[in-house]
Amino acid sequence: MRNLSRWHAAKSIPADPNQTPGYTGMIVIQDERNLLKASIFAEFTLKDYHELENTIAAKLKADRKLNLLMDLTNMAGFTLDVAWEDIKFTRSHPHDFARIAVLTKDEWRSWLGWLATAFTDAEIGSFTDLAPAEAWARGR
């Protein structure tokens, strides 16, 4: 397993030297062969989303289609610019994902995942437990 994780948290470990004060997001991204896993902690910010976009873009250079697991169980919320960026990004990659598993305990976050089906031909599944989400995302 190749781990592309990068932990960063508010006021403790800056994500980069240009970190702005008051940053409150955190994302962990793992590349495991045919599955890209992203776990969101606290608020999902535009900085986090750009990190995810860059990782996906790099992965797409090697793979035809991606399987993605988005773990939103520890996400406190997201900024409006993230929602807009997600729409733009998904519309620009309508055929690049095979399966997208959304792990969440909240119905509204699950509903947002289903909304994305308007912009992609990927299969999208909503799950409350990690093991079935990961197995489904891997195509098992």
C-alpha cells in the first residue's frame, strides 16, 4: 500500500508554509492499488478539496477509472466554495470514476452523494459501515 496521507490540523501542523491562520480542516488520502480513500475531519475546506483534486489528477494519469471511498463520518461540514468546486470537478470528470462509496452516518450527506450522480456515470453507494463500503468500492 502506498500511503499519500498528509495530516494537517488547525494551528498545530501547517499544511504548507503559506498556511493561513484559522485553518480548520484536515484530510487524509490513501492510495491502495485500485482504491483511493479520502477521510475528512472537521470542516472540509477548499484547501483540502484541492489536495484531493490534485491526488485524483495524478492517479488518473496511471489508471483509466478510479474507485473512490469518501469517509465523511468525522466531517463537521463543508464550505460553500467546496460544494461549487465539487460540481465543477465532477462535471469535468464524468467518466473517470467506476465506483464512489460515501461513508456517512448523516442522511443529508448521503443525499449529497446521490446528487453527484447527475454529473457522473460512476456507481455511487452510501454506507454507514467501513468494511462493506470498502469492499463495494473495490468491486467485491
